[in-house]
Amino acid sequence: MQSLGRHVLAEVYGCRFDALNDVRKVEDIMVNAALEAGAEVREVVFHKFSPQGVSGVVVISESHLAIHTWPELGYAAVDVFTCGERVNPWDACKYLSEAFGAGYVNAQEVTRGLVADQEERMVVNI
């Protein structure tokens, strides 16, 4: 069965407060993580919360990278979703984990958009 994409959900712990609370630093790390993975960056939107925390998205041709930080806890929730075979989401996760100075990362990959033959598809109405 062919899939449309790979989605890595990462829990990043033990990060430096200053790295997670600086909106420009978070943006730079996320953009560089996308580039490190071989992605083509399209749009970037980041927001700094008061008194602390950053949320943002890097839109790439292959899908997106998203982050929400809790600097006071040294924690970041990160999504890296890539479509196609050229970009490896794990490369982006490795880069950003190192750049944030993570002490521990718990990550899992979800296969997105499993495509089967029409006869094999199950339709679920919600």
C-alpha cells in the first residue's frame, strides 16, 4: 500500500530556556531543520507569547513543520510532516533536537494517506 506522507510527532525535553523562548531563534532553527532535511521552504509564521513560549509553522513544498514551546518546562511539541520520497522528516527532527539542546526526545512516525485500490477502501461516515 502506498502512502502520501510521513508525519513525525516529537516530544522534545530538556531544552534550553533561551532557545525555546526566543522567537527568532526558534524560527531560524525550524527553517534550518527543514533545509537540512532537503525541503523547499515556502512560508514562515511564528508568534511569541507573553510571558513566554513560541508557536510557529514552516510551510514547505512537501508539507510543514510546526512547533509549540514551553520554555519554563524545557519542552517543545514538534510535528514534521513530509510528502514524497525526497525529504526525510527524521533528518529535520535530529537537527532541531540538537539545536535546542534537547536532553531527551520521544518521537513516533505516523504514515499518512494510505492509498489502496478502490475495492480495498473502507468508507467511514462520521
